[in-house]
Amino acid sequence: MFEQFDLDSALLGGIQNAGYQKPTSIQELVLPVAMTGKDVLASAPTGTGKTAAFILPIAQHLLDYPRKSPGFPRVLILSPTRELALQISEQCTQLTELTGIKTGLITGGVSYDSHTEVLTKNTDILVATPGRLLEYLESETFEARDIEILVLDEADRMLDMGFSDAINRIVGEARWRKQTMLFSATLEGAGVLRFSQEVLNDPVFLESHPSRKEKAKIHQWLHLADSKEHKFELLANLLKQDGFERTVVFANKRETVQHLSGKLYAADIPCAWLEGKMHQDKRNSAIDRLRTGQVKVLVATDVAARGIDIDDISHVINFDMPRKADIYLHRIGRTGRAGNKGTAISLVEAHDMAVISKIERYMDERLARRNIPGLKPQYKEAKVALKKPKVKLTTSQKKAKAKKQAKRAIKKKKS
């Protein structure tokens, strides 16, 4: 139970009102460490309570050490997307509603005037996307000197999205902070680990392995497609089947999202769509239409891969395959949340098989191949050419090889 962490009674009340019954595995790992003030490097699958794992110790710190004078926010939480920032802000407000702690939100896609109150009145916790916050830092309308705790949520995604310069600048401006926590669904790749070494001070590494009840059960399979036209026929057939109650369809480009949305409407499949350069009001409207059941399908680019927090998404369909295996993992993490079952389906052309091979190695499991009657592919599955592993040469072998190359070069020059 949450009482074991010596949380304030007002926080325990917020937890109860939020409907949390017992801590998840990532919360059990993070809370005791974070409440000691140590830096944290944590990894946990999406949908397992990662956000509350950093909100609760932050809130307890603010209650233990109340603000002594007016000023800028004492806690900064950076998020890669507007949607995720909004969800974190809402969860902060919900968990701290009985405490008097004030949460502010700064993201792009909205008017600058909407942030006036956050920037001019006392705010305890600020949730922000890096781009817009950096604008306020550069215009000197925001001051990072008062920040005591910095949280980088989905740090690997922020780096992938090209925010590294902005984050480094913000981290530098918040150099008086006492604690830094870096969270992500995955900590794959040298980039995020190298970055963590630069911003964290002697961190405690915490990796959650959720129980079956916590962890999403996502059924995954793929359909082979002969062409884009065949792939759309598969998509339309799937979306018209029973059970596809709330589906997110992923495409790689904004142009594909818009084209696909038009084709779905023409096929009598109403849908909403979401992509990176939409105004925030339109983005919120698209997600609300899916959440409230006005439409059953949302077509989106990867901007939504970590920005949609709807617990009952029944299916994720990859119309286009992502370039990286970890992005695939984040996409399918939109379904099967909060312990619910989910389904992830990929529509795969011949040129996608190399990515499929990477995904299967990454997850250490083979994706099932399925067919839809009347829409079976005409061609067999494309085989992926395996690269021969490079043979390491000994020092003597390297010298012998160099001599041979030199002799060939001399002969060639003479001739």
C-alpha cells in the first residue's frame, strides 16, 4: 500500500481519489529512492504507472520544504509531446488536489497569452515541452534558477525528435537543481545513456519488470501486402470487422495521414486524424472524438505514439512500419494499457521485412503471419539477406594483409 512510503495524508487522499489501490512495480522501485533526493535513471513499459512514480516524490518534497518566497517554478518536468505534457499536468493536478500545490503547463501550439499566468504567478510544478520553454528562457520571461527538481520524461524520444540542443540549454539553465530524474519506456541506444551520464549525478538505475497483471497483454501479428492498394484493402476490411472499437492507425508521413483519412471516409469509415503541425485545439479535438466514441478510428503520425493516454484503445494498426524497433514498441504501447488486453497488427510490404526482422530480434519473438479470406497476398514473403559477420583479424594477419595490398599497389603502379 502507498502508506509504506510515508506520504503526506493529503497526497494519500489524492491517490485514493484517483482510484489507485496499490503501487505498481515501478512505483515501488522509484518512490523510496526518489524521496531520498538521489538522481534516478528509470525504465518501465508504458501504461505501468511511470508518471505517478515521479509525481508523488516531487509533491512530497514540496510539502516537506514549503516555498519561502514568491518565484518561478521549483519543479520542471520536460515531455516530448504536447499530449503527453497535458496528461502529466492533469495527473499532477489530480494527485495533488488536496495539497494546495499548483501545477502549470507550457506547450507549443497555443497562444503565448495563455501562459501569462504560469509565468507571472507562483507555480510549484511546471510541465513543459522543450521548444516553447526555450523560447521563454531566451526572451527572459522564464527563469530556471529556482528549479530544485528536474524530470526528463521519455528522454530518448525527446532526443530522437531533435530536442537535444534545447534540452541541454534548459538543463544548463537549471544547474542549481538538487535532483534530476530521467524516465523512459526504453533506455535503448548509446544516445540516451550518454546523455544520462551528462545530466545525472551518481544516479540509481531502476528497471521495472511488471507482473502479468500490470503488464499489457498485446496480441501481435502481421498481414503481408503486395502493394499500397492491397494494404489499404486489408486496412478497410479490418476496420469494418466487429471488435475494432477504438483503433489507432499509424502512418509515417503527414501526407499519408491526410490521404489515408480521405480514403477511409470514402470507404464509409469515419475517422479523426492527428499529425505534428496541427494547432493544439485541433489535436485535442481529434483525440476527444476518439475518446468519446464519435469516431472509432484515429489516423496518426508518430507524434501520437507517446501522446495518447486512452486506457481502452482496442487495436493499433501499423499502416506504415516504423524505421526503428523501439518506435514500434512505443506505438503498440497505446493499446493494452492499465492491464487491459490489446491487439497490434502490422500491414507489411516486401520492403518492410528488414524492419520486421529487427523488431522480432528486439522483442525476441516471431510475429504471427495471418491471412484474410479473399485478400491473401499473391507473392511469397520476401526473404531478408543476412549480413555475414565480420571476421576479426589477428595482428599478424592484419600485417600480412597490409603487405599484400602494398605489393598489389606497387605492381599496379609499374604496369
